[in-house]
Amino acid sequence: MTTQAIRERLHEYIRFADDKKLEAIYTMVEDDIIEELDLWKDKSFLQEMKSRITDFESGTTQPISWEDVKAKSKSIKI
């Protein structure tokens, strides 16, 4: 089964799971979720974001529309 198929099946399962199952699943992944949320405390990540904003504002890099990003991601074959 592909990763995408697994994601879709899990998403559907979670959408309709009862409260006890949701709490159990959340308990298993809670540390990972919290770790991701702490990304904004990562100084190197924040510096990279500041650098990208500066490049965008100065015109050094060209922005890409959300529509273009979606189209490109859909065209990539895994």
C-alpha cells in the first residue's frame, strides 16, 4: 500500500472514530505533534524564514502562486 493510500485510510478512520479511539491515537502521536509545534522555537528555522522573507521582499526570489504549487505537486509521479 502506498503512503498516500495509508494517509487517506487513516484520515477516513480518524474522521469517524469514537472518542476513546481518538484519545488513544492522539496519545500515541502526541509527542510528535508537540515537537512539530515547537518548530517556531527553532532558531535556525526562524532565521531561514527571515532570510526567505527578505529575499521575497527585495525581489531576489520570485513568488510562486498557490495554484502553481498545487499543479506542480499533482504532476509529480511517485
